[in-house]
Amino acid sequence: MIRPIVKDQMFLSKPSSKADKNDMSIAQDLKDTLQANRQICVGMAANMIGAAKCIIAVALYTDVLIMFNPVIVSRKGAYTIKEGCLSLPGQREVTRYKTVTVRYQDSTFTQKTMVFSGMIAQIIQHECDHLKGILI
């Protein structure tokens, strides 16, 4: 189901709780909502659709990667960039890293660790900030 985008900064600034197998419908709604906003959005966190759970969706070429309980375990190559957010007006300057290593669970709740770089790494960092209640 496509859900409305949450813009309430009080809600968005609260850390999300751990996701589990009972949250699969949230993940599907997150994927549907990202795909519906694909022209203007490349990633989303579950709190952006009103669910304070540690789930993110990242647009990858023709698919969407869903990560449950993602944690960035290493970062390399700091840089500064201006980012926008579907939940917030305008753009803000943030520090990001060129390469990140992320530990997360896939849709079967199998633990994975992957290295991402470039734009995908930037998206993941932005969405992981959302899960911690960090607004850019």
C-alpha cells in the first residue's frame, strides 16, 4: 500500500525500534511508497511512512533493496554535500562517506554484511540517520 509521507519533525526525530518478521507488511508498504515516489525520491526509512521501525528501502536501478535493522559498521572517505529529504523542506549540508560497510537483515532475516559506495552509500547513510531520529 502506498502511504502518505510523514512530515512531523517530532515523530521523525524519535529513534526507531528493532524490526522483526511481524513487520513485513511495513517493508512492503515502504517499497510501494518508494516506487510511487521514484521520480523524486531514491530512499526511504519506515518512519517516513509512519512506522517507527528499523527498516529502510533503497532504489537500485530497477529494483528496491529492503534492509531490516541496518547498522553502518565502517565508513571511509568523508565528504560534505547538500541533501534534500521528502519529509523536510529545502536542502542541508551534511557529512557523508564515499564507502560504507553495512550489517543488516534481508527479507528472510538472514544477517548480511555488504560494502556500498557512491550514491548508494549516501542514500543508506541518509536513511540510517532517519532510523536514529537524526534529521538533516
